[in-house]
Amino acid sequence: MRHFIVELEELNQKLLEMGGLVESAISRSIRSLVDQDRELAEQVIRDEPKINRMEMEIDGMATRLLALRQPVARDLRFLTSALKINTDLERIGDLAQHVAERSLSLMHHPLVKPMIDIPKMASLVQSMLLKCLDAFVRGDDVLARSVLLADDEVDALRDAVYVELQETMQRDPGVVPAAIDLIFVARNLERIGDHATNIAEDVVFLVKGIDVRHHAEQTESV
């Protein structure tokens, strides 16, 4: 039993390490975009295979523990949640790489618009990721639920970016390539927010044993 507890803690630490790598990738990709810093963008792209390798390692650890230890109750919830969180973190890493690639593309064009809404979106999704990882560490379902509420704000910012860039392209067709890159950046950030929301839902399930996906909790209470 003692060995199983140690293995669970090792898995927990691996997840947090991966979360740190992913958070750094988001931060660097946005800084590369705002500051037009090629080195930061290239570093995100270089680091992405490391995130992939860690995903495979965590997946192997969790799967092995499920097969060999046959956990029950909270330990079972932890391992199933770990597998899902691991997948979401890897996908966030992919999306950070996509932002970095768009950043490299945008370095060949003048700025279409002042970088206000997109950095604001980036700051919000970074905050969401940090909160859900903190909630995971602390077993804090209230903090996890706060992440769920922030997702609507990310969606609203994405819509505002889309509208403004579409209007800009209509006024000046010459900016279309750069504007499309920025639309994809906003879309990638919105998807990062979605994955952070998924992680927050998994934390609520881990702590409370309640499934809040698709407002399932509300449905069950009716």
C-alpha cells in the first residue's frame, strides 16, 4: 500500500511538471507574437516534442497503475482524471505551438491592429490554466468552478476579435493574410480555454465525485 501511495505521488508530480511546461509554452508563444520575438517562437516549437514524450510517460504510468493496482474510490477517480488531464495538457501544448507558428508567419507583415484583445485573451486562458492546476494540487473544487465561469469571457473576447478583424479586412484587403493569422491565434487561445475548462471539470469530479460536464450537475439536481 505504501508503494502505491508513492507511485500516485510520482504521477501527481509528473502532471504538475507537464502543466508547468505547457504554461511556459503559452506564455512564450504570446510574448513572441506581441514582441515579434523569433527565438521565443522557435523555442516553443523545439519544446513541443518534450511535452509529447511526457504525455506518453504519464499515460503509461496511469494505465499501469489502473491495471496492476485495481484502485477504488478516490484513487480510481484520481487515475481516470489524470489520464484526461494529461490529454488536455498535451493538446494545450499543441495549440501553443500553433500560436508560435502563426507568430513566425506574422513577423513578415505589419501589425493589423494594436495587440490588446489577443494578449487579454492569452492572459485569461493562462490564468484559467494556473487556477485549474492549483485547484488540482489543493483539491479545491470551488477554485475549479471559477475556471468554468471564465470560459464565457474567453468566448466573448474571441467574438470581438473576429468582428474587428473582419471589418479590418473589408476596409483593407491587403491585410487579409495577417488578419487570418490573428483569427487563428484567437481561435487557438479559445480552444486552450476549452481544455482548461475540461481540466477544471475533472478536478470537480476528482474532489466531489460529481460530473459537471454539459451542466450534468444541474440536470441531476432537477
